[in-house]
Amino acid sequence: VTPDKRSVKYLRSSSVAIAWFYSCPKEGFLATAATMETQALQVWSLRSGGCYKLGSIEADSGTTFREKDVAMLRAYCVSYLAVTVLQEGVQQVRLYQLTSDSLCLKYSLQLPSSDTVSVPWPLGPIAIQVVDALVCVHSQGEGRTRLYDLRLGEEEGSPCPIPVQPCLPPTAICQEDSGFSQALPYSPSWVVFRPAVLVDARTGNMWTLRLRLEQAQGGDPLSLV
């Protein structure tokens, strides 16, 4: 597009079957699926007026990707494609780091399993957002939210994917006008938008998520223990 000349010039085209897609226009990334339940996601980079293939993500044997299993997010100035997978009855969120010319599996967000908690993790839809660089994983089945800090536990030379545990105990979304005393029911009609907007499509309510954390304190002003 040339605004000064008010003209559009053909540069490049790609022919590919698309049943659904997930895009991030601001960062210039696109993920496409050929069928509603697909075994592979094609990831694209949109740059310099063109559309270029970064690579594909293959589903594990016997599993498929659905539109609700995919999300794009940005934390610490890095873009990621988040994919929720089910492996041996345990849900897992994999974060693929996106750059203008590469795609790689960087992190694996660890969700509870029967081996780590006394009450089995209820399988169900998962939504992902980022608030203040923390990755928020909302579980409809559990009605709780877990927070992950991608910088914790990362060391130079760590093999990928890097496993990331929740950085805080499970929490829930509460309304400010209720004094943060009453948790909202995690409705199946919820729709999440970047970076931290939550919409209830059934009731027409819209919220903006904010973290409400206690301030860390320490005796030494130069270091917190």
C-alpha cells in the first residue's frame, strides 16, 4: 500500500486451505489450520508486505489442535504462540517463541496432575492472557487462575522446553466493586482478548484484568529476602 500515491501493488500470494486462523497483526504473526481439528498448525510471519512460512507445529500422536486450544501472547517484549495439549490425560500449555524468521518450543507451563495434587485437575477449556508480564492461565473446569513468570527458573544454557511452575498459589477473578471478596463464576460464554480484556458474551459484561498483589518488604533496602 502506497498512501502518497493512493495505490496498491501486488507483491506476493500464497494458496493454502484455511478452516480457521489466529493472528497477531501488531507483531505480524499468523497461525492457520487446514481443518477444524487439525494435526498441524502452519505459522507465518508478516513482514515487508509479504507472508512467509516460519514452520509448522505437529500435534502429538492421536491428538489434534482446535481453535480454542491456540492463543498468541506477548511477555517481556517477546511474542509466543500458546498451544494447549492433552498428553496421557494431563493438560499442558506449550509456548513457542516467535521471531521474524524462526519458531521454537521455548517453555512448557506445568499444570496440576493427579501426581501433584490430591484432587484431580478438572479437564476443561483453558484461556490464556498476560497481565504485567505474568502469564495467566484460566481454567473453566477448576474455576481458578494460575500465574506464571517466564523469567523464574530460567538459566543460561537450560534445555528447551523449559518447565515453568506457577509463581503464586491459585487465585480467582474477583470484581473490584464487591471488595474483591466474591469470585466470579468462570462461565463457558467468556471470551478473552489481548492483552487483558475479558467479555461475557451472554450477559454483555466486559472487564479489564488487573493484578492485586501484596507489596514485598525487606529489612535491607538494597535486597529483598
